[in-house]
Amino acid sequence: LQQDDPHGPRRWVLKTPYFLAMLDGIRSVYPNAKIIHMHRDPLQSVLSTSSVVTKTLGVVTDDIDPRRIGAHQALVHEEILRRAIKVRRKWHKKDKDRDEGGEEDGLGR
């Protein structure tokens, strides 16, 4: 993203929940990055991504089962959040000065 930006380096906002599964990778490439983990109603997030998947599939097929897509996206979101929580806990234990979240912000709940 940064290399192809004609305006040069600037802040990024990566809002898709799928980036939560890549936190360690993002931090390894950009060690000084400030990552802000926004919390969103899981139902709204699953509905939103399911809608995008449904519309994307609609470009190539008419055989779409929204309930199946929604169920799958719920499982995907659950795994992504599980991974993100694991990484955030690891960061919190390793570098309490850098990780402003962790156990105190409800990740353990």
C-alpha cells in the first residue's frame, strides 16, 4: 500500500476484520506500527462480511445460500478473534509498555 501511494507514507486504516488474523505479520513488517483494535458488535460484523461475500459470489454464480455463507462467516470470525486475542495476550506479556490493551480491556472476557 505504502509503495504505491502517490501521496507518500501516511496512516492506514485497515477496517476489515480479516486483518485481525494477521497482527503478528503486520507488526513484524512494521514494528513501530500503532495497532488499534476496534471492537464491533459481532453480529453486525458477520452480517456485513456475509453481505460482501454474497455480492461477490453473485458475480460468478446464481447458486448462493446466504444462510450457509452467514454460518461460515460466523466460524471464520470466531477463529479470527481467537487468533487476535492470543496474539494480543502474547504482546501484552512481552511488551506491556507498547500494548495498550490486553487483559484490562476485556480481551479475557
